[in-house]
Amino acid sequence: MALSNLQPHDRASWWQSITLLFRRPARLQVAALCHRERNGKREVLLITTKTTHRWILPKGWPDLSMEAHRTAAIEAFEEAGVVGKAHEEPFASFSSHKGGRAGFRIRTEVLVFLVDVESTTEDYRDRGERDVRWVPIDEAIRLADDPGLVDVLRKLDRLAG
């Protein structure tokens, strides 16, 4: 049924539901901070979002049937082809947003898990939909435009240095 066919009180109720959807507390996402040692230097993995092409960490909505660190490892594999072991305890968290082009921005809280990279593969779900880049931490800090992600990367840089 089209919105224009609804009675005024039904339209108001529909609009209130939509408004509440975007005013609710931040939604939780789980991210993978994939890192490795290469040529004596610590590197981290960044990927681009599918629509706005911002540099981010692999992340997604939690799967309630599994522990959060396992979700982080799955996101790293599906979005970037990373095979690795996620630490069980969160490394950090930060506030962010999801969305952009369509104008809707959903506040998110991102729980970040370190993933020790064992290998990578070229055969993964999002191949061809995102740019994937391994970079030194200082370059990742320059590429990331999310202040919360920058703070997380700086924290790793302090620990690695």
C-alpha cells in the first residue's frame, strides 16, 4: 500500500516509526583490525566502503549465534580475503556511522578485534567490490577519515612502536 493511501493517523504512525529507527541508540558493529609484520614493519589492512569509498576496517553486524571475535574474523575473510585468528578480547571501540549517499546515517558503536593474519586469498565474497590495501600504520592513519578509527590506529601504533 502506498503511503499516500494511508489515513492521516496511520501516516503519522509510519513516520514516527521511521524517525525512531534513526534516533535509537547506536547500533553495534564488529570490526577486524588485521595486522601483520612485513619487511620488519607493522602493516594493517584497510578496505573501502562499497558506496562512499571511505577507508575503513572490515566490519559488520554481530551474528548473535557466535562470539563477537569470531564475527570479526569472518568479516575479515568475506570483505578482504584475510585468514587469521581474532583475539578473544576487544582491542578498542569507537563511535562511527553507517550510510552516506542516500542521506541516511545510522550511528554505530564499533567493537574492534585484533586479527593476527595467517594468510590471504584472492577468492572471497566482496572481491571486486572494494579496494583492499595493506599499509604501514602511519599511512593508515592518513587514509582513515573517521576520527574514531584514527584513534584506534594510533593506539596500535603506540603498542607496535
